[in-house]
Amino acid sequence: MLQEVFQALDADLMNQLQHVKLDDKDGHTRLVMALQINNAVRRQLWQMIQDGAVATESLKLRGRRID
């Protein structure tokens, strides 16, 4: 579901970027920054999810007896 949200946001930002007036440099700059921030947040959340999965697996392995 989170991926769908980011994809929808990307699509919306790209649509806005395509329809921004050519002489609106500030609007274009803000949209590009929004895309960059969206991608940075997505990468950060993905890394946190992966780190959490690795940590969970590590805890599960530590809890097992090795005979």
C-alpha cells in the first residue's frame, strides 16, 4: 500500500511538472524538489523497513537453541 501511495504521488508530481508553464521557474523548481524529497523519503523508509526485517530475523535466530 505504501508503494502505491508513492507511485500515485510520483504520477501526480510528474503530471504537474508536465503542465507547469515554461516561464514559471519557481513552480518548476518546487516540483523538482518535491520529486527529490519524495524519492529520498521513499529510500529512507525502504531502508528502515529492511533494517527492521533484518533486526527481527536476528532476534528470532538469537532466541533459538543451538544443540
